[in-house]
Amino acid sequence: MEPSVDLSEKRCVPCRGGVPALGEEEAGRLISEVPGWTLDAEAKGVRREFRFRNFVAAMRFAQQVGELAEAEGHHPDLSVGWGYCTVAFRTHAIQGLHENDFIMAAKVNRLL
């Protein structure tokens, strides 16, 4: 059996469509590797809300997430307000989840 690689150590691979989205079972297995993240009701996206002491700290975190997303070429939907930043990933090209979404979730967790 091949040793498991931490998701945060992997790199996103370009996904231009043409591959199937992950099924609920595989998404359920991968979500367990990214603490604090949840699957949406149809297992087509992942999301996490991060809490901060004020608006400035939330904005700084959102900026870090943006820089990470640019470096990896995989971009989330962000919602930022006083004391929070919500980060949501899904692979739009396949209308669902890809391993890249979980890789990014793990990398975002490491920003804290």
C-alpha cells in the first residue's frame, strides 16, 4: 500500500473539465482530512468559516487566501465581514468536487 501524502503537500493540477466530479463516498473520505471544513448538502462543494478578532484580521487572511489561490491556480469564493472570512471551494469546470478542492482546503488551514 502506498504511503498517504498530506493533502497540503500536494499541488493542484489543472482541471479543464472532461473528468467526473468526486462521488459522495470519496468526498466524504477526503473531508475527514481537512479539519473544520464541511461538505455542502449535495457534496458538490466544501466550505469553512474562519473567525477573527476584527475586520482587519479577516481581510488580511482573505488576502493570504487570495495569494495562495493565485499561486496554485485554483480560486475560492470568499465572503469577508467583521470578524469572519468564509472560504468555499468547488471545481466549476466539472460542477462538483475534485481533489484540488481538498488540497486547497488543507493549504488554507495551514495559513492559520
